[in-house]
Amino acid sequence: MSQNIDYSILDTPALLQFVFYPRPDNGPAPDCARDYALPTGDGITLGSRFYRHHQDSPSILYFHGNGEVASDYDEIAPLYLEKGLNLFVVDYRGYGQSDGTPTIRNLLADAHPSFQAFQEIRSMEGFSAGIFVMGRSLGSAPAIELAASYPDEIRGLIIESGFASLAEVLSHLGYPTGLPASINPDFPNRETIRRVSLPSLFLHGELDSLIPISESQDLFQNTAGEKSMVTISSAEHNDIMWRDPARYFGAISDFVTMLEAKQ
């Protein structure tokens, strides 16, 4: 995480209620998946669900949107498996089977122990191919945080419907109160993605009214590594993968396959 700023000053009740929509879910995993409790180091555990294709397949560590839980991907994960990809979906605090209460600070801080726990799971269970990190919407923040922090351990970054500036998105969505003056207006993603050297893929809906496509274009311009951007025509924020699933999942598959072939 960025130094010298106490992001806990963002964790006011009004802002947290505007950003997070947690809901519990304790439903069983489907046959293709297994659930894990990930330790964070402060007594809280995070729920996660690992959808498995094969031990020799590349894996995507996935951070979802603010109104989703890991089990929502029970119907989506098979589309990743069809492309020969494992998918590991992590819940935030208060979501799914996770303990605790979500905060802005922990959204970023928890990404690190989640990544470390996923590496241990892969090692113990014999998963050998590369790791990619992906974030959708709110999940773009922990995904970019990891991509900037572990360039030697992650093959590539995938961002879907991501944002550059929290302040700008909150303003766009009508949040009535500005952020504290001590918070960098580039926080969190524009600031962090400038440190990302990994190959990056950006996906965004052409008609996204919640997070405008200009936010992904901003991220695209600010990352220094090899990069590509795919726009899904006529897609909004929450139907992007269904408007043109062949293009959406094909872009992810092509990106991963290309980078795995270089190893």
C-alpha cells in the first residue's frame, strides 16, 4: 500500500455504506470448486472459492464487484474453465463466508495475505502454471495493488470495468461529500498503476453509466507495461460479459495464452 497516508480516515459510516454492499452466503461449492478460509493476520478470515480446471492450467486470482459474492461465480466460472483457466474468487470482509466488516483500508491491505494464501494453496495442491490477477469494478483496486507489489510472481493484470480515481467515481455517482484533502486525488488506482510493469488487459463496456469507459482509458494511459484494451459494444456495467461473451472471454483467454507461451 502507498506509504504515509492513513487510509482509515476514509472509513466513515457514510462512505462505507456508499461503497460496500456486503451480504453473507454459506451455500455449498459446486463439484468443480472448493472453498477456503484465508487468514488475514488480525484474526479475520476471508472466504474464497477455487474453481478448478486442471493443475497444469493457469490460474486467475479474482476480486469481484462491490455487490457480488464468490458464489455468484458458480454460473460464470464454467466459462473460464472452458477456456482452460482456473478461477480463484476472493470475498471481502463481510461478504460471503468472510468475517468482519469491509473498509477501504482493508480492501487493499487484505489483498496481500489473500495472494500469499493462494500461492500456498497452489503449492500444496500441485498447481504449477502461472498466476494472473483480475479485478472487476471495485475489485480493480486490490488487483492493481497486487500487480504493483509482486511483478516477479504474477504473469499479467486483467481489469474489467475498473476506475482510476475513487474521488472522481464517487462524484460521478453523486456521493454528497468529498474525500479528505490529505487523500491523493489519484487514489487508489491511477496512483498505483503507474508502478505496474506487468502486461495488462483492460475490458470495459461502451455504455457503462456507473464507471465510465474514460476511467479504464485513464488506467490504460498510466500503466507502463505492455497493454491492450477491449471495448464491449453496447454493454453496461453489469452486463458486459453477457453482451458479447465470445469477445469478452476470448480476450481473456488470448491474453493468458499469449503470456503463458512466452514462459
